[in-house]
Amino acid sequence: MIRSFDGILPAVVTPRDANGDFCATTFGSLVDRLYGAGVHGLYVCGNTGEGYVMSDDQRKRVTEAAVSASSGKGRVIVHVGAAREAEAVALARHAFDAGADAVSSMPPYVQGYGFPDVFGYYSRLAGATALPLFIYYIPVVTGRAFTLEEMGRLLGIDSVAGLKFTDYNFYMMEGLLAHASQPHVFNGHDEVMVAGMAMGAQAGIGSYYNILPGRMLEIYRAMREDDLAEARRIQAEVNQVIRAVGQFGHAVGMRTVLKHQGIDCGPPARPATGLSREAEEDLKRAVEETGVEIR
């Protein structure tokens, strides 16, 4: 029996110093803030954490820092997806040795792999450790949407505990939740957390949780208490912030807001670039104009 993964788990931004290296001190400050808000765990080295453009050594350091900071506070899921399967397997084994609670991975997609290749990948990754594995379904990034039947086959793999579902096809989500394996489903798109939970998602993993942990927790609690009106009200406020920040690019925009919140995570990983000082001020003004309290 795996421990429960219900709740709100931020897809944590990876802080960098002036040299572009992982900054453990700032990471600790960010994680302390998130746990102080009441989040239930962390999801590290995913898209928001820029795992794919980090070295294996950096990813391992993030994993170790997350596990250490989460002791007695929450669960840690490590995204181990990589361009090479051997790297993903090695990162999964490291996550197990480091004390993580689960691993996750996007499907291999760079070479346009077919479903048999994807099935084989997840089967081998699931068998690499004793940790539960969460599939990461995000067709907007991979460019590949699977059928309900294909997803059902993936959920039937031993050690696959569920998935991070980052898609707007809630009809498919409902079908997946009815799978015989009784999968644990994390809602992925922050802007539709209410819809995801309404269809049955038990938890959420998201990017904007970094800057709005309290708000996302309020949505989660309202939905758990069947207060749909309150959940929709808060979701609408969250979405105002998402729209304001998204104008400047979600990844760099969130880093800029974190900087304004007193946690400077440095620039995004190259080739992405940060915002100019003028753009930073424009972003700050756009967020303030929403009138939404950031918490």
C-alpha cells in the first residue's frame, strides 16, 4: 500500500545562482515558504523545474535537497524523464536511494516514438525501483495524445500508481479514473483545478502553486468540502493572475513574481532569457491591476 498522495504539490521552480548552478539556499527558502503555506509535498525536476535542461548531477542535488527539506512535512515526487532511457532509469534509482516517495516521467517523445515504444519505456522504468510511478500525460508538450485504451494499458503496468493529467480532455480523465487499477490522478493545468477535481482528480501538481500556494490550497479545500461556488470564485481570481503573468511567458513570469515576493530564483535555464527591467515592472503592474491578493 503506497502512502496517500492527495493534496497540493507544487511543481517547484529550480533556483539558480549567477553561474547557472543549482542554488540550494534559495531552494530551501522557497520550499520553507511552500510548506509554511500548507502544501502536501513537492514535484521536482519536471517542466517547471526545467529538469530536461539540467545535468544529471544537478537533478540529483535537487532531489536530495527536496527529500531533506520534506522530512516530516510532505511527499516528494521526482520527475526522471530524460532524452535517454538509461538516464531516466539511473535518475529513478537515485531517487529511490535518496528517499523520494515516487517517481514520474513524461513519455519519450523526441524521436516520435510509437505506443509500443512508450509502453516498453514505462514498463522498464516501473521495474527499475520499488517506488510508485506516475505517468505524466501532457500532449501539449509531447505532441502526442493517447487513446483511452492506450492509457489504460499504461495504467495496468505493475507499480504504475496513476498519472499527472495535464490536458483539458476531462472526458478522458473520467474514463481513466474508472480504470480497474483505481489510479491516483493529479490535475495538471492550474487554471482548471476546479474542473479536474469535479471530475474526480484527488490532487493537483502545478506551476503557479509556487507563487499562489495559499490560493491553490483554498481551491482544494473548498472542493473537498463540496463548496463549488467558493472554489469557482477562488479559481477565477487565480486565473486573473495566470493571465496577467502569462503575457510575459509563464516560466520567466513566475520567476519574476517570486523575485518580487523576496525569493530570487535567478534566470531561467538557457536558451531561455529573463525579462528586461522594464518588462519586470510591467509584469508587476499587471499583477497588481488584477486586484488579487497573492498568497
